Amino acid sequence: MRHRLAPAAVVAPALAAALVVALSAPPALAQSAQERLDALLGELNALIDQGRARSLADPWFLDDLAALTTRYGETWPRVLMNHTFESQSGTPKPPWQVRQGRMQVDWTRGLRSRVEIPATEPGQPSSGGARNEDVVGAIVGTILEEALGTRRSQPAAPAVDPTAPALAVADVRVTNAFRIEVEMSGRAVPRAGDGGFEVGVFQPSNAGYRLVLTPNADGQGGRLNLLAVSSRGSARVVDGAAVTVPLLGDDPFTLVWSRRPDGRTTVAINGTDLGTTQDRTFGDPFSGVMIVNTGGDWAVRRITIHGTG
């Protein structure tokens, strides 16, 4: 059994003085509360490393201090979803439901869908932009009808339009600050540059954020846009960035979408940050998450969501 000493007795004077300076340093006026906390934790971790390297304090006390900084430094400590798409029947397991189009669980790739992309008439520009706006409006309408129970049942299921976007939704509470990690893959199809993949969070009114991934025609990279979508389906581009990772080579890649309590949002693919922006359009929790194939051959193997509480 190890005996712990009181912190005051085990912290060397040099380290104690440094801790006092770090805790009492005046914050910059331009910094947000989250930025000040991040800076403080960074300084404390540096002091802990220094204390270990120079034996300035009892190692057990430093372990306790490191655990404390880890606990307060974890922005999204709670697991809200950890779902791997596996199913012998091909139908995704709860809480996921296919609301539109055709999505099936492929035992090798996960939740897969293939949406054909209509050919553009000669002499006409690509319809990708207009198509995305129509898709956002249609998807919001579909979810709203389901939520309100106003969607009319039909006597017979019509044939699935191979060009219609495929939509899967999970009703799960997502805190306003979240971290979503998606393990996915894409395959090359004709006119791939007019298609895309979306992951989004929505509120009861169906307003929310959508992360839209659009590949280049050759699949070697593309573009990623963050949209803020109103309850009526109108979309505003918050920010965007170029993607240099190959998207359509059938090789798995990981998309990480992080949102902090102050609205700072960061997106990364395979560990490479694509940029950070800040948006506070929505301040309440979200009631669900969606996956959308607007065109192409996409599959999601696993999706993990962390939240703040």
C-alpha cells in the first residue's frame, strides 16, 4: 500500500510558484471562456511534464493532477452513440431507420447505398448546386412529416427511384457540443462530381447542421461544406474547405466533426484538420442524426458520437 503525502508537502517551491502564476494569470480580453480553459490546461500540463522530468513533486500527486486536467479538458466525456452497422438481414438495427431511398447493410462495408446520378444535358452546366438545395428541402420535409405523423400511408410501396437520395435517421439526443466520428468509404461512379454524402444533426423542428462532402469527378479529393439549415429547408453555407484525401478509391477513411460549447467547429479527415470555424445559429440540443447519400456509392461502417452530458 502506498502512502500519499499532502500536496503542500510534496510540491517543490519552484513548481508551486509556477502553479500560482498559471492560475492567477489574467486572461486576454479577446479569449472566450473555452479558449481560456484550454490555455490554462495547456500550461498546467506543461508544468506537470516539467515536474516529472525534474522530480519537482511527488509522482503520485502529479498523477492525480494530470487526471484532473484530463477530466476538465475532455470536452465530450459522454458516449451518446457507438454503432457499428452489422446485420444478417441487411436492415440496419435500431436506432437507425431508413426513411427514404434504399440503404442496406453490406457485411464488408457497412450501411451502403448507391444512388445513380442523372446525366446532364449537353451544353447545360452541372446541376450539383441546384440538386443539393432540392435535396435539403426534400429531406427536411420527409423528416418533418414523420415527426408530426402527417405522412400519408400509401396502399402499395412504389418502386424506389434509383436517382432519389437515400436517407437514414437515428432518433438520439445529441448535446449542442458534440464530436461525431464516421468511418466510411466511397466508390467511383459515373458523374461522381454531381453526387455527395452528408451527415447531419437536427432539432425537433428539423433545423440543424449538415456536413456535405462532395467528391471531385476523379475521386481524388473534393470539397466539404458546413451548412446551417432552417426548419423550412433553406440552407446557408457556414464555411467550407478543400479535401485532398482520395474519397472514391474504396479505401476506408475517417471523418471527424467536432463542435465545442462556444460554437467552434473543426472537421478532420484521416487526422488532417480541414479548418476551424465558429457558428452559434443553434444553441439547443439536437434530437437526431442523419446520414444522406445524394449521389454515388457510399458506405458507413461505424459512427460514434460523444457529447457533453
